[in-house]
Amino acid sequence: MPHDGRRARRSLLASVAALTGTTALVLLAAVLPGPGGSPAGERPPPLSPIGGAAVTPEDRLLHDAEQRLLRDCMGRHGFTYRVFPLDGDSASGLFPYVVDDAAWARRHGYGSELLRRREADARRDPNRAYFAALPADRRAEALVAANGPSPDGLTVRLPGGGTVRRSDRGCVAEAQRRLYADLGAWFRSSTRLGVLEQLLRSRVVADAAYLRSLAGWRRCMVRAGHAFTTPAAARASALSPVRPLPKEREIARALAEVRCAEESALDRTARRLDRHHGGLLAEEYRADVETRDRLRAAALPRARRVLDDRPA
């Protein structure tokens, strides 16, 4: 997956599942720790961090190539599939702890117009319309073509317990196998690391240093006329589908959040703790991080060839 679990993504499976009532497979991925490690006396190589909100050019490249491969595979099965771009501009994705970019807040507030745009895109999704128009038996065939006949073949135990299973057949599996070569390793490592994203966030917001800065942020927001216990609560209120804020008030609240994040040092504290806990988790799950990074690096030239050799 181009996101490595970094963001929730739309997919053919989600579109079809919404129409058929069938639960789509979770398209995450991860790797069981294996033997190896650095030779005795050598310093282990630096690990890429757990977390990281920004979508990178490599993320987009891998996403686009996987989409192209998925489209071609579904076409060979007699179905039409339209590729979609990777979305990475939501406030929750860019600012997982607190909005701390005044220029972004001045332009977008909490991102209500971005949210409405995504919702409109979802309503206009050509894949959703296409599969809605298929007879029921063909929709079922499309699910099998995409997901495989059953959620069997790939299994991973998650950090903290629980198991995720999905098929090693179907067009999704074929596209990922083409990109990452070792489908099982990719599924296990990216699934496990995707779960760690949420674990990282929960560790940061439970840290005593975060809570101290949060108390200062809360007092600052009250002085500014915004009584919210957390940045997440302020954001959820601003983006409420029932009583959305007028745009100027949304922007004013988001800018107050930015000012209070700076005054209370919540922005700096959150970034420091994200790096700290992300580093601890990366070391704890070093085998998964190393496997994911190795498979991603090897997939990049394949992704370029897919996009170079095939018409859009």
C-alpha cells in the first residue's frame, strides 16, 4: 500500500462493499519478524519513523502504480475500474495532535471545504456508479475478482492482539505482488505498522508532558472564547455535519488553536513526543520497519516502469 497505513484510503473494495453489503477485506499489510540483524559490533542502521503525516512523492508513486495494476487486472476480468489519486490533505492527517500551521488555518480553517470536496468526490465516484449498475451476480463476481474468493492465504497477528486475514488471490493481491514481490511479507509488515500509527497517537496524548501542555492550551482557548477540552474536540465541533460553523468562525477558531498551541508549547511537545514514541515503537518493531522499507525501496523502480510503460 502506498500509504504504509498512514492514511485511510478509498478503494474498489470499499465502493463495492457499500453497494453489496459484503464486508470488504482490510487492505493493510505487515511482516513477521525474521532472523537477521546487524553483525556483532556493528551499529544497526537508522530506522524510518513510525508515523509521519505528510504524503511523500514515493507514497504517490506506489499508490498510482498499484491503482494502474488494479485497473488492468480488473479489465482482464471484464470489469471497468477507474484509478483515483491519493488523498493526503485532511486536517486530521496533516495535524494529528493540534493545528499548528497559521497559513494553512487561515486558508482552510479545519478543512471543512476539503471534507466537503472529498464527500462530493465520493458521491461522484465512477467506480461506485459503475458497480451499482451491475446485476447482483456480476457485483459478486467483481468482489471475487478484486478480493479473491475468500479471506484466506494471508494472516498477521497484530500488536496488542487480534488477527487480520485476507486473500492472497484476486486483483488487489496481484497488484501488490507485482509491486512488492513478497506479498506475504508486505501484508504482514504494513498491516502491523499501520496499527502502530494508532498506538503511537494514543501514547503521545497519554504522555504526562503532553497533558501538561494540553492544560495550558485549554486555558488559552478558554480565554479566546473557545471552551474545548482537546484539539480533537474543537475540530469535531467545527466540522459537525449537523451544525457546521460559518467559514469565518471556523478560520477564527483554527487560528486561535494555532496561537494557543504555540503559547502552551503543545505543538512543540507533540512533535517531540511523536518522535520519541515513534522511535521507541520503530525499535520495538524493527523487523517490520526494515522489511517494509526494503520492500518499498525495491518496489519504486517497478512502480516507475508500470507508470512509464502503460497508458494512463
